[in-house]
Amino acid sequence: MKQSLKSYFLRLKSWIGKQLQKIKPGLLSVKGAAIGLIIGSVIFFVIEVLGTTINFKDPWILALGAGIILISLLGSYLSVWLVKQFYEIPRSYKIALFLAIPLLFIVRMQDERIVLYLVVVFSLLGAGFPLFKKGHFKHLKMPKKVVAVLGFGLGIVGLVAFLYFLSIRGLDIRPLINAAKLVEDKIEPLKGDSPGNNGNYEVDYFTYGSGKDIRREEYAEGVRYVTPSVDGTAFLDHWEGLSGKYRSYFWGFDYRELPINGRVWKPKGKGPFPLVLIVHGNHPMQDFSDPGYAYLGELLASRGIILVSVDENFINGSWSDIPDGLEKENDARAWLLLEHLKQWKAWNEDPQHELSGQIAMDKLALIGHSRGGEAVGHAAMLNQLDFYPDDASIPLGYHFDIQSVIAIAPVDGQYKPGNSLTKIENVSYLGIHGAQDSDVESFDAAKQFERISFTDSAYHFKAGIYIAGANHGQFNTSWGDNDVLATFSGILNKNQLMDAADQEQIAKVYISAFLETTLLKKRDYLPLFADARKGRNWLPETIYLSQFEDSNSQFWADFDEDFDVVSLTEEGNAKGENLTVWREGEIIPKYGLKGTRAVFLGWNYKEFGGDSVEWESSPKPQLPDSVRASYIISLGENNSRPDSSSVLIFSLAESNESSNPKSRGKWVKKNESNEEELENESIGENEVDEEQVVESENIEEEKEGEAEKPLSPIDFTIELTDQQGERVTFMLSEFSPLQRLIKSRVMKIQFLDDKDETESVFQLYQFDLQKLKSLNPAFQPKNLYQIRFIFDQSEEGVIVLDKVGIMKNLESLSFE
């Protein structure tokens, strides 16, 4: 029976082959098809070249067309040769390649060059295995023996090198001077107990939830309070198909029965206590993320604040989300937070409930991490609306008294209400981000920062803290130092990564201080958010960059008003002198846009004084007025005016662009008297000839050779002039020199490219005008007329200046 069945299939195969042979094109037909394809394509191409030549009136296009035909012809022969070489690879090795390459890509080495390297190493090792077969080696001829031994040896060396590459913590990058620390003695630290220390309350820990969680006992029989499920149909897409079925199987519920689960750290006592919700971000749903904030829960509860770690693991990602799974679910994350607040309000208002009256519902805050960091912004916005912005048939109407929001390493724009970015009003905001983040690599909290506005009469502020050495995951003890969740985590460069305990301490200090400032109205911690040195007795040592703006801030220039580099936001004008870079433009992070503009200012004195000028020495070279670069802001009669409590403020960052972009290309200007020569011209047009360009390039090469030497921070002079012409002059470094760009290489493979990841991150600068008056008692701050930035302390540089104005002195500010 088996033999007859086999014979039948053989006959069927033979018959099909004969039928196909009958209709198989002959050799002449194949040649004809090739000729037809060539002739047709060439005719159409020639017509296009002729038409373009006529339309553009340029006969050189004919030569270009001929060149394209020649290159295409050579390319076709080369491609055929490569295909032929591929077919000559033994069948077994081709199968191995097609199997190995996709498998190695799935291993998530994060770079295709590592995959190629491993293909070569494994191939060399495998090719050497026959050397150990008895009698094989001695039968080889000498050349093959040499090649075999050498190849196997290279494979061993390659494997050992790769294992060493994985085992080391990381590699060193160019050291960086902490600019703010150089003059920290000028800044008096805040006194008193660290907000990162435990308080006096005993802590009560419990959970609430559905009471029927099939994966975790703490949300099953372990709950203290049972909560009803909620229907997320309006906020979730793609809980369907194979992914949805597995998700429902794993959790025991679907999107129509989402649980309200939370871990609670509560101060013991009757309260009422402020209530804060913290929510994790996207992480494998099977690796539960909500336990990772216990260190914050213990701290805050001991200091009189209820912290709830909200469980939203059931809408996190999963291996089963192939080919489709939940997407753009951040509105659901936000909505769930509001449903949790709704539950707490119900308990607080129920006289029969144990928690009745223990929650201060007028003192609410939200904290989110990663996608949760974006979600808390959405929650604050949705909380202020009566209807869901993407479907007004869905009522909201929560209107809780959310006072403040904290975003830890947030993403931005994953959900866009009405296809726009979320905007928030009258809520204080803190964004925290680490420079060593290999998950959310760009400082997205700075983007959210720009979309928060203060329109009522209450005091609000927003701050952004950028931390050198901090990563994404170590803010959550469940996530750790493997931001990309790679099995071979050794591909990550952790050499610049701070210890987990230090990163947690930073989070504890800033989060606790922020919540006590915004919820408990303790103003003592407020200056910490504008200058990290105020908390240097509490914080681990690293580089911190602080953005800050409050509802008292007034700006003469934020550079968002138009495209005129001379005009200001308020009345007045700007002027540049001898600048090599002067433009207003969008601030470009690593990814996306920051959503705001600033002025870019650059100077370059490399041609001044030749090699005899020593910029690292003190005093600095004396620059003539014809060379010295400066930027001047002149105020109008109707501008906002300082008073006795005002401080001058502006935000600064370094730019990594060239300080002399006009040495070539479109920026080069020709001297009107001699179009054949290049000559240095007027303000902002400092060009150099070809010899100078070569010399400049040589200097750059010398700088590359000094890669281990840290760059000195940028300093410059600031001159203030009042309406009577009285002046005060001081250095930027009276507050702090400008921090050089914080650069990172989050993957070890980036050292092969010798390229750093960086972006311009602002630091707020503040100068007390009343203290400056001591430099010239005749100077009247209330009559301030002109601010001049004089770039006279560094040989070259490009800075980004934004938000020049005044605010109240934070040291003496009262919330009353």
C-alpha cells in the first residue's frame, strides 16, 4: 500500500513536470525578453534625459545620463557576479546563514554589526572542529593546515574577545567637569532635615483590588478592600485576536472588566493625609512593575503622605503582541488613574468605611514613570474636561483637585488627544530624567514642561531635573539597570551608570521635596528645584541641570514670538556684535522637537592673536571692540520692571554645533572689491581663507588627540545698564560657569563609532538684582535698560539662550 502511494505521487510529479515543460519559455524567448526589457527601459530613460536637458537648458545632463547608464551596466554585471558567488556557497552553509541571521537578530544585540561579527566567529569555530577529528589534520596539505589552524585560532580569539566585551562594565568616555560644583561655595545649601529621610509616622501597608486576581495573591484573598472592575472599551484598542485571547487567558479578564488594584503605604493615624498615586510604565506584563516603588511608599508615608502604587500591568506589552497588540493606550493608563481617585473619594465620603475622612481630597498628586510619566500628564488634562476629547459621547467630569504631577523619564506623544499634544493648566510639574537612559534617550519631560501654563491666581511652578549617570530602570527597583531588557545585558555600557542606591536617593529627595512643597505648602524646599546645589548635603554627587519657571516669572524674551532676530517677546530689541552664530530656532533634542525656540549665539577668536593667545590662563586676552563678540537686549519703556524682590533669570545650554560655520559653503562672503579673494567682513561674517580652514582642521585634529582632557566650562561677562547709564558688570560664574554638554554612550558598540549621544539641556541662571547693586550703589535695578552678554572668557563656543526675564526671589517667597 505504501509503495503504491509513493508510485502515485512520483507519477503525479512527473506529469506536472512535463506539463510545465510544455509551457516553459525557450532560450530565444528568454533572450527576447531580456532584449525587450533593455531596449524599452533605455528608450524611456533616454527620452527622460533629453526632456530634462531641454527643460533645464543644460547639456551636461546628457553626460550625466550617459554616466548613469554606464554605472547601471557595471552594477548589473556586479550584481549577477555576487549572486553567482552566493550560489557557489555550499548548500549546507547557505541553510546555516538563513537560519542563523534571523535568530541572531532576535537575540537583540541592538546592532547589526554584532550579528555579522558573531556569524564570522561562529563560522570560524565551526570550520575548525574537523581539526579534532582523528586522522583528519595529518591528511591536510600544509596550506590548508595553516589556514585551518589560523581560522580556528581567530575564532577562539574572537569568541574570547566578545565574552570579555560582555563581561566588562563599560568603557570610559571623555571626562566632564561639573561646572556648578566649581563655585558651589557661593551657594548656601538649604538647612534642615533631608526630604529623603524617613519621617515620624508609622507606616501601614495594604492592598486593594478585585479580590480574584489569578496571578497575585496580594490582589486576590490578600486585599484589604475589594474594588469593582471598570469597563475600558472606550480607551483600549486591539484587545483581540491571538494577542487578546492570550492576554485574557493570562489575566482571567478582558478589557470590559479591568481591575482597580493598588498597593498602599499609608501613615498610621486619622489624617486627613494627602493622596499620591504612582504608576509604572510599559514593561513585560508578566514581570509585574508595581512593587518597584516601595522605597518611595515607605518614605512618603513616614512623612505623612499616602502613596498608592497603581497596578496597570494588564495593559503592558507582551511577547504575544505579534503581529498586533495594544497600542496608543496611554489614555487608558490616564483614565485608570482617575478611576482610582474616584474609588478613594468614595471611601473618603462613606461614613461606614474605615478610610472615611482620612484622605485630603484637596491635596492630590500623580507620579508616573516612562509611559506612566506621559499618562499622568494626560490624567491631569482629562481631569479638567467634562468629555473625552476623542469622543464626546463619553463623559468624564472628574474634576479632582490635582495639585501637582511628577513625570519620571516620561515618553511624550504616545497618545495625542485630538491628534495634538497634551496641554495642562494650573498644575505644578516636576520632570526627572537620566542622561544614561537607554530606553527613553531624549529628555522628553522638557517637552511636557513647555506645554504647561499658569493662568489662575494661585502659585504654581514647573521644574525639570536632568541627572548625569542616571538610567531609566533604576527609578523602579523591579526594573534595574537593564533598560533594553536584553538577555545579554553586557551590550550596555554601564561604566557611567550611577549605583541604584544613589539613583533612588535622588528620586526620594526630589519627589518628597516636591510633594511637600506643592501639597503641604512647605516653601523651604522650593529653591532646590532651581539649583541642585541647594540640596548638595542631601544628594549624591553628580551633574544636575535644573529648569525652573513659576507663575511669577515674567519674560522679556522667550524667542517664540516671530522669526525676527531683532524683536523681543515684550517691547525692546536685540543686537549682535561680532557673532559667528546668531539665529533664533527650534531646540532640537535627540528625538522630535522640544516645542520652543531660543537664540543661538556663537563666537570664535581662533584668528585673533595667533598662537600667542593663551585662553586657559588668567587673566584672559584683552579683546578689541572690533573683535569682541556680544549679544545685547535692550528693554522698552513698557516692559515688565524689577522690584526689590526680583532676580534676573535666563536659561542657558551649550550647543554642539560649529562656532565657525561660515568658513565654507553658502556662508562664505566675497569681498566686494575683489571677488577672487575671501576676507573677514562685518559683524557675524568672520570668514577665513583656505589656509585658515586647513589650520582650523589641524587644530581640531589636535583636540581629538587630547580626548582625555576635559573641556573647561564656558564663562563670560554680563553687563547690566540702567536708564541713567549706570552699569554693573559680573561673571556668569558668579552663579555657575556653563556646563559643557553631558554626553553618553549607552551601548558599548557606540565606542566603535567614537560618537556620543547628547542634546542641549538648559540650566536656569538667577542673579539677585539687589545684591548686584552692591557692585555700584548708583545702579537702579528698577530702571534696568540693557543686558549685555560679552563673550570674552572662552576662545570659542556656541550657547543657546532662552527665557530672559525676572522672577521673585525663591528664598523669600511665601505661598500665602
